[in-house]
Amino acid sequence: MNTIQNMRANTRVVFMGTPEFAVPSLNALLDAGYSIVGVVTVPDRKAGRGQKLTASAVKQYAEEKGIPVLQPEKMKDEVFLQQLEAWQADLFIVVAFRMLPKQVWGMPRLGTFNLHASLLPSYRGAAPINWAIINGEKRTGLTTFLLNERIDDGAIILQEETAIDPEDNAGSLHDRLSEMGRSLVVRTADLLASGSAQPHPQQLPSDAPAAPKIFKSDCEIDWNRPGREVVNLVRGLSPYPAAYTTFETDKGEFLSCKIFDVSFEPNSSPTPGTITTDNKKHLKIAVKGGFISIYSLQLNGRKRISTEEFLRGYSIADWSIALCKG
């Protein structure tokens, strides 16, 4: 066993994470030879139409690998803290989890680092992937940093950049960053385990964009906005939680509709929110400076379908956009 392999094998790690985004990083640490002594994730939650109790993606992976799992409701619970301390970890690694109290992040001798899906200090917060696309950014990336008392504020260890392509949406960028995280997490763990890390404090510019949690009100399309902004909103929320609008039918019904895939056609256009369709294949909605063409959508309670499939079932020539903002 060489020096690096020996160092990794002798470094006891606790991994903290929840969604699928975190699984490649945990997998990479195992493949690299780190001693993963335990995983911390959220309690099982009810999910789906049947409200079946479902484990997080990280728990499912950990159980497949035979790794012990803790699922605290509260991070300051005394029983949980005792169980966590009993693992005698040297390093905690956090990927897409939750804010930790000092009693937790201050526990291991090598510290606790987090993988964040932005180039900090830009896009601190819960939804960096979404907001980077919504704001029309051309690049983003990943940051590993040491945890402190403030959200996404700790000293930066490593960063890696990637372009945001025009065809990217939140889903494709999420998957690419998740895979990029594999090597960055291992490289960061190596630096801390070897004592060669050189973290540097963040300097937050006054104009640094933030990435707060996405609420339903953030997802409603404002058809009075410029076309490029509407496209970016749809991209930044696709496939989840999805941008939406409300149609009013010729019968006075109101139908909420998620919109996933669009393009912008610069042109002179009628009043924003005006619907143009051949009721066969094409569905366009006027915005400031042109038209938004819609390619896939989903009515509330239905499955996601193409515009052509949608128009087979609905004749919307006389529909309008309801509750148009502005």
C-alpha cells in the first residue's frame, strides 16, 4: 500500500448528505479508499402518490455498501451527538445536506468541509444551480469550503469551473456538477488529511448574487418580461420544480400548466401573454420582444407531454393567459 492509499485508509470519515446529487461523491470516497465509518442523512419521508415511506438516495446507497446510518430529526439531539462522537471520525464531509451546529462541524480533528454547487462567494444559499441559470450566467462551478457559523461563508479550499451551455437546464447542469464533485471531494479530503490544505477566506462583494430557496411564487412566468429572461426562468426550473403559467379556457376554466422546454423568437409581437397556435403542432406565447415557443408541458395532475400531444387533446385557439403579471 502506497503513502496516499495508507493515508486514506487511516482517515475515518463521516459523510453527510441526502439527495442523488451527493451519491457520486460518497461513491468516489469509497473508491479512493477512504474509511467511511458512517453516514448521516435525513429521516425517511413519505413520498409519491401512495405516500410510501422512502429513504434518501444517500441512505439507500449507504445501506447497499453496509455503511452505518444515523437519521437525526434534530442535529443538537444529545443521543445523536453521542452516537456521532462514538464513530471517532477524523473528518466530516457534507454534500447537499443541511446547516450544522458547531457541536457537529467542530467535532472532527480535521474539520468539516462542504461541497457547494457554485463558485463562492457567488450564489450562497439553497438553490445555486437554479439561480445561476435563471440569472443568465455563462459559467458556474463547485466550491469546497470549511464550515463555520454562517451559511456558505467558510474558507475556500478548492474550486472547479464549468460553462453553462445555452441548451443546459437545471437538470443537466445538476448532473454534470454532481459528477464533477467526485474528484473535487476526494482532492479536498486528500489535502486536509495530508495537512497540505491552504484555505483562504471568502471576500463577499456587495453585488454578489444569492441563491435563496425557490418558492412557488418564483416559478410563475411573467409574460411581460423580455423573452431571454423567460427562457432562462424555464431552463433554470426545469425539470424541477418547473416554471408554470395559468391558462383560462373558452369555458372559463383555469388550468395550471408547468412548462419545461422553450425557445425565444425575437420579433414584433402582440400584447404579452397573447397565445398563437395552429392547434396541431405549434404553441407560442407573446412576450416583450417576440414569442416563446413551447415544446413540452404538463397540466396539473397529468403527465409531461409534448406540445403536439397536448394540442391533440385541447383546442386552445380561444384560450388566454390568466392572471398575467404586470
